[in-house]
Amino acid sequence: MAKSKLEIIIEYIKGLPEGTKISVRQVSSYLGVSEGTSYRAIKQAEKEGLVKTIERVGTIRIIKQEDHIVGNLTFEQVNRVIQGTVLTGAAYLNREISRFIIGAMRTEEIEKYLEDSAFLIVGNREDAQLRAINNGAGILITGGFGASREILKKAEASGVPVISTEHDTFSIASIIHRELYSLSLISEVITANDLMIKQSDYSIDLNGDYSRFVSNDKITFLVDGDRFLGTLRSQDIHSINRDNYKNYLHHDIHVLPNTTIQSLRQLMTWHQLNIMPVVSESQRFVGVVHRRDVFKDITPHKLKTGMSTEEIIDREITIKEDSIHMKVLPFMTDEFGTLTQTGFMRLVERMLMTLLNDYDIMNYHIDSMNMTNLKLVQINQHIQLKGEILDLGGQYIKLEIRTVTDGTVYNKVGIMVQYFK
């Protein structure tokens, strides 16, 4: 079947190197199609994340890079968190695990769930271990037990790892659940790596000819090849040379690829920047993040996992106007029956969200906090958190939150919050 003109243009765009500028006129001229068709194709490519349109720069070919773990855990990752001992199959630890199986059932029942790259968590049950190997599954032996020579020989021949751990089965299941939950959290966090694009319009090479360079912004990034040297004010570009450039550099204006969007917002607001360079840990200049992408509305994802401690607390509180009412739950206290710092801080966060929601402020972070404890809050105590905004500025808000029971103040928290419009 012949490809449509739209498909031909999309394929052409996919074949362009990262950072290439494209335009409707250029695509039309090169492929011999109408400008209307080129325009629609470029808009489609933008929806698919193939290109990005930047004000005063144009449309640029981009390639999304992944920085965090995607997909399932590998055998190596699990072994790292449980600190196990690899008995055989070290060469196969980089394989992804398709599913986890707890070997707490009869061997015949276990086989129903076994599949290639599954991970069977079991004790010293050699019959179950053999069934796992025959089905291409790895084995995690709990309780500090080893494996027979026959098991190890068969596992090595089948290309599956066998790992031993001192932990019991319940502890291992808890550790793995925590790791899977952490991965789900990581996959939801937006970082500089998700927002950056490969772009050279804002950088100059120390070894190049920048006598006629005109920056698109008030700051410019100085590089030596692909090595990032630092950020400088654009007005200083024509004053630098190889001998004095270090005197003009600002070394704190850049971020790592894993910098979160909230940190980006704080930095760009503090320095009043429209762009931010992204630099790898090896000091390689990898891309640029634009202000409009950092501050655009982003709806937070709701994780479909088991209820966390914070979710349990949120479920138990009652919100009335600008106050929160709650009975202190046992898990929120320490061994002495006193409200823990962690539990209290969750209540403060909820109180803060309640206050700021009244002003339609959704993006913010706590800049500073001062807490004074007057009395100890105890288990099963009915408490009320009252919040008050003391001062509302253009970027900062001063608040006070008090914990009260029957008119008695138990503590006060003074908070300075920076918020983003």
C-alpha cells in the first residue's frame, strides 16, 4: 500500500538528527508537497513528541530521553536491594523479571504461574526449584539455604540465576513491594530530562568564532566542545577570551537531568530565568529547559497502589473551613504514645494545602519553617489544626499553623512558602 504524503513527511522528520531546525517551507521544497500538507504533518509530529516549537527559535527535531527506570525490576536490582548471594547465573542478572511468585503453595499449583523470566521466591524445596528452572524462571532461596549441585548445574545450563538470601519469605516480599512502589513513584516524577531539548542557539564554544554571536536570552552557556564550562551574562560574551572567561562564569546556574520540576521552578524563579542548561554529572552539556515548559499546568498522577500512610491520614481527617480535625491514630505515635514528627508534618502539609487552595495556589514549596512545641500530643487525642495566612506577597506567603485541643495550644508552626503562578 502506498504511503500518504503525511506519512512520508513524518518518516522524513524521524530521520532528521536531533537539534535540526525544520520549517513548513523547507519541508515543502525538499519533498515537493504543498505547504498546507507540511504544516499539518509538522503539527502531527509535535503531538507525537518528534519536534518542539520554541518562540523566537523555530521548530526543532527532538528525541525524548529516558533517565529513570522503566518497566519491571531486573534480577540484578532485586539482588542489590536484598543483598543476596548469587549462587549461579551471574551473567543473566540483567534480565527483566516478568512476575514474582511466592512458593507457599503445593508444587503442582506453583507450576501454573511459572513462566519465562519469572522469579520464584521459595525455601529449600528442591522439587519447586526444579519446576522453576524447567520453565525458565529464576530462583530466590530464602532463609539462608543453599542449592544442590544438581540445581546449580541445571540452572546454569538453562540460563537462569539462582540467588540465596538470609531474609525470610515475608521480609523479601515486603522489600520487593517497596521497590516496586518506589519505581512507580519515580515513573510519575517529571524531571529536567523529560522537558529538555537539544539546542545550540544559547551556547557558544570557547574555541569557536563568537564575534558575531547574538544570544536569544539574557544568559548564554559557555562550552568547550560538549563540555559545559558555565553560564555567563549575554552582555559579557564579547569581553571573554581563553585567559579571562572564568571571571565571568556563574557556576550555580545549571541543573542535572534528574532535577525535579519543582526544583526547576524554584531556581528559575529565584534567578528570574527563561532558560536553564541541563548538564550531566560528567559536566557534559546535554540540553536546555524552557520556562514555559517548566511552569505549564501539569496534573499530578494518582498512583494506583496500596494505601500509603499519608493516604490513611488523609482519609481520617475532617476539614472544616480553615481547620483540620483528627483523632491521633496509634501508627502516628512513637513507642511512648506521642505524636511523631512524620505524622505531624503530614497534618501540617494537609493544612497548608487547604489554606492555599482557597487562593487557587497549586504549585508551591516550603521555603522555611519554624516550629515551637509547647505540649506533647498523645495517642487518641482529638486535635485541631488551625491555619492563618499572615502575609500574602507576589511570590512568598507567610503562614502560621497552630495545634489546639479544647482551647489549649500544643504547638505553633511558622511557615514561609514560595509559590509559582
